[in-house]
Amino acid sequence: MKRRIYFDHNATTPLDSQVLEVMLPYLKEEFGNPSSVHSFGQRTRQAIEQAREIVAKFLNAQEVNEIVFTSGGTESNNFAIKGISYANREKGNHLIISSIEHHAVLNVCQYLEKQGFQVTYLPVDKYGRVNPLDIEKAIKPETILVTIMHANNEVGTIQPISEIGQLLRRINQQRVTSHQSPIYFHTDAVQTVGKVKVDVQELNVDLLSLSAHKFYGPKGIGALYIRKGTRIHSLLQGGHHEKNRRAGTENVAGIVGLAEACKLAISEMDKEATKLLFLRKKLEEGINKKIPYAHSNGHPEERLPNTVNFSFEGLEGESLILSLDFEGIAASTGSACTSGSLEPSHILLAMGVPAEIAQGSIRFSLGRDNTEEEIDYLLEILPKTVSRLRSMSPLWEDKLKSLKR
């Protein structure tokens, strides 16, 4: 039987057995609608509110009701960005984002541009980091929202969110004295929650998006942290669910699963990060040693402990992914949400990686069940696969010709 090794945890993670165990009763006997007043409904309502307390504590939210449950990261990002934009439109129409955001942010902002909003797309450095000074320069009297992802899904670079938040708080203090509206600060933390410490007070954010399936919880459930006092419109209209902020009968089993995933992360995160950093270093050193013309992408230090991204000159990333899959190894060329796209990664292009090199990129995102033996197997298969693909690639022929000149 062919071995199966999973190195695509930034796309999704397997559901932890302990998470599934706590979810099962709410998929079977505890089926009541949380809005019902009878005992069936009140038991599921209690489960939701207990889960809300767990998630609020996990993020260090000051109040439990600052947590709103959603269907996942995409809805949370839409809720935050559209909700702030629509609620504050009479006070301003300018948004600031980075050029390397996930499409769940980029496409929302492009949609708002068609409705008359202005969006500034900030550059990043060669490591994928935003300069807080660029944010300060981009601010206008009409600015109402800044949204910068906490860590990038493709290269793992962690942004200086706390520093940006401090900057915006200082600017907001000045705006209050001049009777201007505040600038709200949102971060897409889908890739960081459960992997590194995420404290909304330390990050100085007003809104934060997360998704359970990125840290061993179920798909189809996420949350949006909304700091008390934030002026925001609801994205969905309907019933009075989630304190009138998110209409729709709650996904009780998913919410319970999300809370359990948070509890597991609290106990496992530090130990897991140490292990993943060891495996990441071993993988990176092996690639650099065994494969010529391989370029590491992302910040050398300010990066998720599990994420490795390399560009291999002279080949196409999609071919490499398919070849590795044939050997039982799952990896990706980048975001699962853009899988199948023939265009080079907009993230790598924004970081200054040439298009012909960016198209030969691959991401390995490690998880808690990966082993050193699996890294050894990857380092055995990967060099041979890259060499074989290069031998058939006109891109590699062009590279060899350029070296001879």
C-alpha cells in the first residue's frame, strides 16, 4: 500500500479525535434549536454560551459577547470588512490593506471598490512584511478601516500587527480631538490562531477573524472578534441570533468543536511549535543542501513555525505537486482557494519574486502528526522529482543556456 504523507496543514487540518468526541452528542441526541425555549433548546443554548466563554478567554477578549460565531474565515472577513465599511460610510470610504492578503480579503475590497469605496494596497518587502510607516503615510481623513493579515497563508510571514495597532491607536487619539471618526483595525488571523499565541489586547485590534478547520477543528465554523464599541453592520439579516449580529440558526456541533480545538491548542501549542520548528529547519536545510537553484520564501524568523515555501527554478509548481502526490506526498502551490490557477502567486510577485521563478513554487505546511521520518522520506523523493521534471522542462533548458552565456 502506497504511503500517504500530509504536508498541507495550512489548507486544512484533520479533525482531532477529541474534538469529534465532544461534537458527537450535538450531532445526535442534543439536536434542539438554541432559540427554542424548551429544555431541548436550552441545553444547546448553554453549550453555545460555554463555548463562547472558552473562545473569548482563548483570545483574551475583555467581554464574552465580543465573540460572534460564523461559518468560517471567509464569512468573518466579509463581516468585518463590509460591516465596517457600510456602517461608517457617511464618515469615510477609504480602506487600507496589504497587497498579499488572502482572496477572502482582496476580493471583498475589490467588490467594495465597485461600490465607490477607495482601497490602498500597501507594498511588502522581500520577506512579505508590511512597513507600519507605509500605513501611516497612506492614511487619509476618509480612512475608516485598516486590514492586515496576521500571518500569510503561503509563505508564513508574520506581520507586525501589534506595532500597527499601537500606531492606529495613537492616530485615533489625535482624530478624536479633531472630531474625526476612528480608524478600525482588522486582522485575518485564520493562519495563526491555534499555531501561535493570539491575544487581541496585545495585538491592539478591533476585529479578528478565525476558522476552526485550520487548527484541528471542524470545517464550516469560525468566529469574528468584535471589540465592544465597534460600529459595524450585520452581514446577514433574519432572526435575532448571535445578539442580532449574525442571523441564522447556530451550528451547535461546530461551535462546540471550535471551543474544544481552542482548549487543545492551549495545552499543546508551545510543545507543538517547538517540534514543528525542528522539522521545518530539517526540511529547509535538506532542500538547500540537495537541490540547486532553490529559493526560500518568507521571513527567516518572523514566520509560522510550520510553513516552508520554496521556489525551484526551471519547473512549474503544479507539475511538482502532481508528481509528489503520485509518491503519496500532499503539498500545495499556495492557497487552496486558488488551487488550479495557472497564474503565479500574487503574494510572491508582491514580494519581488520574478514570475518565471514564482511559478515553480511549492508550500509544505507541517502539522502535529508529522514525523522526522516523513521529512526524511520527502528529502529522498523531492530532489529526484525536481531533477526529473527539470530534465523535461523548457524552462530549465533556458536556465542552463543563460548560465553558459
